[in-house]
Amino acid sequence: MLAAIFSDMRVKMKGLAFFRSIFYLPNLITISSVALLFGILLDWQHGSLNMVLMSLGIISEPINWLNNPTTAQLSVSLILTWMWFGHSFIVVMAGVSGISRDYYEAALVDGANRWQTFTKITLPLLKPILLYIMITSLIGGLQLFDLPMLLTDGVGSPDGALNTMVLYLYNQAFKYNNYGYASAVAYGLFIITVIFSIFVFKGMYGNQNKKEKQV
């Protein structure tokens, strides 16, 4: 929706290149630097986040963000969203820019509002781009390893809340020397990734193919 707003012919956005750079900047930072940065920000005793929240009176005592399963998972999710938002935005923005302006001009002449233009023109023509983002995000999520590894003790603490499949595979292979079992986990991860990718593809294009056959 943000990409659609930025490319709307009726909204003259200024400084678009600046916003693109700001959104994409976190994606250029190495994951080790991100883990170090947020490790300092989320530190229980001296972290900047706790200091700010306590000074504003939102919390009365420091929160150990990375020692509670719920807050640890939420923290990792927000960090990854912050890192990859710009990448997805740039890709979708490129897809929106590739849509012919003739469609929007015709819709404008016919009296279509912004929501109708977005749902009837932009979204359907962005299906290949959205499919690419969904599948790559799915694969990236299933293969998540570095951030939980660097933010925790390497075993997915607390209580295994951050013990992703690849982190589990890594520990089995290189910490416990269970190479055969780790190989089986790797094959299982590959099969799960393929199955979920097929489900995503069918979910986006299955109904369209049925309609085309009926026509």
C-alpha cells in the first residue's frame, strides 16, 4: 500500500529517492552489526530501550527482553521486519512502476477511486512480485539462523523460544556431532520449504487458473 501511495499519480510525493534510501538502509547493515546494536539497546540493566521507557513512566522496572520467550520472539520479529521492510518496499515499488500508466488513466477517466484502482489494477498486476516476496520471505524465515544465534547463547534460549530449525541443525551437527541426524533435519527442512512454497503458489494462482478453465 505504501508503494502504491508513493506511485499514485494524484499524490505528488517529494523526496521519494530519500525515502527509498532510508527504507533500504537497514538491509545494508551486516547481521552481526544489527545483533550487536540491538543487544546493547535491549540490554536488561543498561539498555537504552529500558532507560527511555522508565524515564517516560511506561514501565517501573527494567524488562529482560531477551530472557522472556514472548518478548524474545517479538524482538527478533521486529528486528527482522525493520531489516527487510526496505527490500520488500523497493521490489514492490519496482513492480508498481512497471505497470502501464494507461490503466490508471483509464480508471481515472471512468471515475474509479483510489481503493478501486488499488484492488482492481495494482494488486492483480503485482501478483508475481508478491509471490516472489512471499516465497523468499517464507524460505528466509524457515532458514533463520544468524540473528537468534548472535542474540542468545547459541541454543535458542530462553526455553528454546528462538531455537529455529537451522539453529537446531547447526547445534546437532557441530556441537553434538550428530551428523546423520543433522542431515536428516536438513532434508526435512528442504521438503517443508518446497511444500509451503507450493501452498503459497497455489493459494495465489489456484483460483485464477480455475476461473480461466471455466471461461
